[in-house]
Amino acid sequence: MSNAPVSAAPDALADLAETIAREAAALAVQRRAEGVEVADRKSSIADVVTAADREVEALIRRRISEARPDDAFFGEESGAATGTSGLTWVVDPIDGTVNYLYGSPVYAVSIGVVRGVPDPATWEPVAGVVIAPATGQVYRAVAGGAATLDGRPLAVAAPESLAETLVATGFGYTAERRWEQAAVLAGLITEVRDVRRAGAAALDCCAVAAGTVDAYYERGINPWDVAAGSIVAAAAGADVRTWEVGDTRSFLFAAPSIVEDLATLVRTLEDDVLGD
């Protein structure tokens, strides 16, 4: 890379994110082939982190700092660093760590660039890149532009009703959160076509963009889980909703044709389960 800072133009930031994500993906694949072990646990025994998570994030953080030294950084494994440019890089080095640990191909490198603090309720999306290292697929978008998969444009699906809606979801790591999520899901699954649980939030967002699911809903995901994927989903035409519920926030990425009905259903179910 040149010593001159990379331009803050959204396309230039997307180019940089893709270059870095490709390098990070190659490292993740290499470490997976060498064998992966749990390095630590976070919120519960099920919430694991591997040495590869930390190594891949360190690589991403270093490359961003070299190219954009005045930008802020917010990563799952190494936390935050402030900047002066107004831009923040929000990074999940290996989204779907449990899948990665078990040898499943459903994991991703996720790099999002936003303007402002790393809070989905207030940030301004700029650019996002999500790479699935096991397949080499590259999802990419800039806010207000097109979303692509390996350079091909993406567009959300258009189901005509909730009964024809395929919903992706995920679960937290604490027993209490999982119980609450399962209780909401019990009410949801009878109203929609079916439910999918892949285990990588960034790829779930991109699945909405690609039309391979119609919606993705989850309560309690973190900013790094969706920073890049939410930009890809929105650029492909998804309606992105977020709201406070209980002690955390819910996220919904959905085809516009069913988003109102699905949001109403989910929020009603959450109120019933959480007693709000």
C-alpha cells in the first residue's frame, strides 16, 4: 500500500475494505486448515473465541491503521480506538466463530465503515464488505449505491405475505437470552414459511440482500455483527429496522413487501415474552 492515506470517498473505502478483508480471509482459511482450538470464553461457556479470531482482527486493525491512521476502530476482539476523521471501522474478524471452530464453511470476515460512533441507532453507513472465506464469495456495498456479490448486482426478494416469508434468525449465548428468543420463535414459526439458523449474522444480512431468505431478525446482536451486512442489505433494497426491547436492541432486515407485518408480529411476540 502507498504511504499516502486512502481517500475517504465511499468507493475508495470499499476498495480498501475489500483488499483487507481478502487478506484476512486468506489468513482465516490458513489457520482453519492448521487446526483451531478455543482460546477463551466470553459471556458463557458457549461463547468462544479462538486464537485465529484475535490474529485476524490484529491484521485487519494494522492494515486499516496503515492506510487510514486518523480513523477510529471498533472490533469484537480488541475493542475501540478513537480517531479524528469522523469515520469508524467496525470489524468482526470471524463472524460465526462456533461454525469456524467446528469446520463449517458458514463464517465470514465483516468490515464496515460508518460515520460517527459505532452505534447502529445513530451511525451513518458508508461502506461494507463481507467475505465468506470458505467459498470466496465477496458481498460489497456503499450506502446509496448498489449491493453486489462477486460483482453481480443483488436485489431483495418480494414475498407477498408472511406465510410466504423465509426468515433467518440467530440466538445469543446466555441461557436466559436463548429462552426468550426461543419463546419468540415459537410464535413466529407458525406464521411464516420457515425459519433458518445459519450462525453468522453478517451472512444472514447478505442472504436477505441476495434473496436467499426474505428477512433476518435477531435480538441482542452486536454492532460488529451487522455493520457491514446491514449496508449490503439496505443497498439491495432491504428495509432495516432496529428498536429497543428489554435490556437490549432488536434488528430486522426484511423485504419491503412484508416488513410492516413482520415487524408488528415480532414486536408483539417480544412484548408477550418480555412482559413489556
